[in-house]
Amino acid sequence: MELDEFRASLDRWLDEHHEALAPDHPGLGTLDDQMAQLAKVKRLTYDADWMRWGWPECVGGLGGSTLLRAYLGEALTTRDLVEPGIYSMTEVLAPTMIDYAAPELAATMVPRLLRGEETWCQGFSEPGTGSNLASLSCRATRTDEGWSVTGQKVWTSLAQYAQRCVLLTRTGTPESAHRGITALFVDMDTPGITVRPIETMHGAPEFSEVFFDDALVPFDRMLGDQGQGWSVAMDLLPFERSTALWVRAAYLHRRLQQLLDVARPGALDPARVGEVTQIVYAFRARSRATQHRLHAGEQLGPETSIDKVLLATAEQAVFDLVADGLADAVTIGDDPVSQRWRSEFLYSRAATIYGGSAEIQRNIIARRLLDLGSDR
């Protein structure tokens, strides 16, 4: 299906099924509300085939361009049917599962994620290492029954809801750095796994710390080969900054327009509005180019760090403007609309950290794209 045909048909279907798709909760809702809404929307769009377009047939998809699923995410986000951050986890994890899992495992698991039957999480960051994945210490030891995993992960999004985890573990010596990392696909109900949610300053326990105490993972749950975990991570991270960021760009564009619609006259500096609008459009233009590179089959790599830096810049710029134009709502408002603005403003403070800190992204840009040498 071509993009123009897909867009027109999808928009008609969304209009016709708006009542069934609409959230049952007012405003932003709790995280539990958002997760239930996400599952409902994914089930309805999958059963109507929209969620299947843009994914390969080997995992239950209908084929077609990746631009189709990018537009689906944009349409759902701009209609406020899903929260963009939790929706985008599918775009982060499913492509790497398709690339590295055994074909029969991917064929079984990916449809469950696309239809909203399951939630997956990403076990990468650890205490003391953060974005420095080569220094991770969560260890997987080979036993007769499988890999025995011991260690800790932190800032694991949606872990308390997840049935599966894409987990990076160390199977080599610490000195082997990225060459000693193995990726596993772990069932979160495995004995020895403990999840402790972390409530952030925007009031939602979106992240968790996850503890592994001799959790046993079958050998057939490796993603790729032993020691290939770094390649899995490098495959996953560009996806985290491609279609997922396009969906967030649509959300930021919508929220900026909504701010301009409701801000009282004179509350916003026109020059600042122009600057923020320019930042948002620059981010959208960059993200659009990345989408078309993915559509053309190009390999995404370190250049997607530029997309991540632009996201952080745009997100904080938009919600700094919100704080200027809707100060009462952000600081003291207690109605659902005000609570949503405040929650989004607080969450935007993390934009320079989540998905890879801005400092790390700028180092990657300097060293790997501009060849400016080591940061040491």
C-alpha cells in the first residue's frame, strides 16, 4: 500500500472508530490508565490490520514501507489516542528482535507485542555506568540448563508491566568491554527477577530498577550469538532514534500548537515563539529525513545521535515556553488539563538524559561523525 492511500484510509477509519478508540480517563491519566489505553488501541488497530502494515510478513506483518507504521504512530499521537513515549517502545524493540532472534522466536513473539498482548522492556542501563554500555557488569554465566543471570539494571522503562526484557549481559571478562557482551530475551516472570518501580518527579513510576539473582534463561533465548550483544545494542539504538522520534516530533508539534491556542494574549514573547517553532520544525525535518533513509533500506548508525540531540533541544524548548505561557497551570493548577501540562513540563527535564545523555550523543557526533578525535 502506498503512503498517500494508507494515510487517507487510516484517517477515515480513525474518524469512524473514534468512540471505540478514545481514552476512558480524563486528561493524561495515570500510568496504569495509559498502559490500558495503549493495549486497547494496539489491539483494535492490529485486528483492523493497520498495526500490521510496515512490518515483514515473517512476523505477521503485511509488508510495505516503514513509512506506513511511522504515519500510524503520528496519527495516533496527534489524536491523543496514545502517549507517545510508551507507544514508541514497540518501534525500539521489535526491529532488533526481527534482526537477531531465531526466526521462529520472532514469529511467535513480535505479533504479541504489535497487538498489545504483551509489553517489553529494555535492560541496558546500570547503576554507575548509565550510557556507557561497554562497562556493564550484569553477568550471565553458562550452566547446564542455560544462562544464569545475576546483576542489576536501572531506569528500565515499564519493567513492572513487561512480560519480556531485551537484556544486555556480560559473558566475557570486564577487560573485553563490548566484545564480552551477550543479549538475551528474558521472560520477566522467571524466578530470581525482582522489579522495583521508581517514581520520577513528574509523578509516574515509569522507570524501574530490576534485580537478577541467578535467573535462568534458556540458551535459545540469545539474540544473535554469544558475544554479539554490542552489535544488538548498536542495531537497537538507531531504531530508538528513528520512527520512535518521529512519533515524538508529531506530539511536540501538536502540543506547541495547543499552547498557542490557549495561551492568553501577551503571555508569550513572539520572538521566543518563533525561535521554538524553528527548533521544532528543524527536529521534524531531520527526523523526516531519517524516516526516508530507513524506508530506502539504508543502515542507520551514529548519525542518529543528531536526531537525539535535536529531540532534547526541541522538547525542553517547547515546555519552557509552556512554563512561560501557562505558568499558573504548570505551578498550581489542579484540574486534569493543568496536571497534564505540569507532568509534561517536569518530564521534559529528562529529555537530555533518557535514550542516551546529550553529553554522550555530542561525544559520538564529535568523534564518529566529525572525526575530532578522542574526548580524553
